[in-house]
Amino acid sequence: MKIKDMYDNTESLNFDLVDDLLFYMRNESKFYRNYYFPVLNLISLRLKKNSSYNYRKILNTLVKVAKHMYIKKYDIPEKFFTNEINDKIIEKILDEEMDNISNGEYLWNYDSFLKKS
């Protein structure tokens, strides 16, 4: 069964789009390596430096990229991706990841890596 078989062409999805897109973001290896981890690393670095930073702005960009890749892969109509869905995804990322970010789980110093190689 394909994802597009799980919605009735016009009105609604038969699954939670917020949870499904978050699952995609965290489990699609190409997306995770190229987008998700680097963005959370950037947020970690900014938080460590105590610099004020608009986390929502960069997370909104992350969600837009994920949405584009998800739509392309699963052929879900873009109309289901409302601003409310985007906001819920951003909130969920912040709720679920802020402790990890604060604890340095995503902190990776590229400079120290380059010096070792």
C-alpha cells in the first residue's frame, strides 16, 4: 500500500501528517544527514554561545525542505501541508529535541574534526 492510497483524493489523510513527516525527517538517512542533524547542530552551537537566534525561522526552513522531499517521494498533495501543520511540526521538534540540544547531543564541532584529520 502506498501513502497516496491512504487518503481520499480530496478531503483528509488517514494518518497523522505531523508524526509521519517527523518520522521521515528523522529516519530518511539522506535528509537526516544533510539537513536535520546540521540544523540541530547549528542551533546547539548558537545555544552554547548564548547568542540570540530565531530557532523557529531555521526550523521553518527545515520543515519546508522536508515537506518538498516528502511530497516528491510520496506524492501527497501539497494542500495538506498548511501553516498550522508546519507550526505543529516545529513545536514538536522543539518539545522533543530541546533537551537533547541543551545536553549537547547534536553538538559537533567541525573545526576540531578537521584538525584531527
